[in-house]
Amino acid sequence: MFFLDSSNPAEIKELFSWGVLAGVTTNPLILARDAGCVDLERRIREVLAASAGPVSVELTSEDEAAMLDEARAYHAWAPERICVKVPFSDVGLKVTHALAKRGVRTNVTCVMSFNQAYLAALAGGAYVSIFSGRIRDMGYAATPVIERTRARLERERLGAEIIVGSIRHLMDVNEALDAGAHIVTVPPAILRKMLHNPKTEETIREFNAAWEKRAK
Ligand code: E4P
């Protein structure tokens, strides 16, 4: 399954019209770079209107009480669709656990190791976001982290689903899916790259040219 890693409503609307996307992820860096994001609530409401499925919005506070207040505010924007993205830490685990007890879905994010992923799932995260590109930046392979996490989730029947993010190349998508990601959250440019194959384009041109030139 694919989510879109973007906060641009026009792009989200266009790419959702392909019928291949099931949710949206945002993060503070994506939103900070989004020139159209002046007011967070307004932008997220635009994203909700342009998409379907869960929309992840990340907490930026660092102490537990402030994180819970922030989570309450985000959740109220669309209780059925907002997924509160909780940065991984001990406080993040407490917040994840508290929100799970209240029935608020969370996406535990910035996960770089199997141990972190397992803790996030045990704490009650609905999603665990493993960061493929950033793991590779450290010189490690992301695939074993995804494989071990998926195996552990299955073995203990934990409810969490793996989202693989921090996608830099098409091969990251394919490797994540093969390794057991439930979902890959793809940047718009990577999703568009999946369209292209010169042989497909050549074949379609050949077929249409033949049809045009047929004896009438
Ligand atoms: C998605 O949930 C993540 O926040 C995102 O994919 C991170 O991507 P980056 O590592 O390119 O910033």
C-alpha cells in the first residue's frame, strides 16, 4: 500500500485521482518547506479535503503534557482521519501509550532500529515509521530492520503496521515492500517516476501509429 509524503493539497488531489493512494504523511520539515502552509490547521484541513484515509500530523512539543495537548488539538480536527505522529523517545512512548488508551491512533516516527520499532509497537502505536534513507545515511541497511520488525509483529500478533518513509530512490520502495513494509510513504516525485518505462512509451506510440495508418 502507498501513502503520499506531502502537504501540497493540489498535488495530493491530483495523485489521489490515480486511485493508488491510501493515506498521507506530513512532518514538520515538509510543512516548513511548504510555502502554502501559513496556518497549520488550515493546511491540514486542505490536505484532508484533497485526500482519503489517515493523515499523519507530527507533534513538535517535547514535554509530555504539551504533547498530549497538541495531540488532542490535532485529533479534534478530524477524529476519524487524523493520525498523531509521535517522535520516538521515552516520552514519545508514554504519549503513544496514553493516546492508544484513549483510542487515538498514532504513527511513531523517526524510527531507525528494530529495537525502537518493537518498543513503538508494544506501546500501542498504530503505525511505526521506519526511515529507510536516514538509516542508510548512517551506513546501515534498512531492509533487516524492516524484516525483523515485520516478523516480530506477526509472531506476537501486535496490531502495529510498518510504514517505510525517508524514500530517496525507486529501489528503496521496492526493497521496503519486499522486506515486509505494510505501507511505503512516497514523495510525489518518486510516485511519478513509477510511471515511466521507455518500452511502454515506445509500444504505445507504435500501436497508435499503426492504428492511424491502417487501411481505411
Ligand atoms: C514520513 O513519514 C517521514 O517523515 C519522511 O518520509 C521523512 O523523509 P526524509 O528522511 O526525506 O526527511
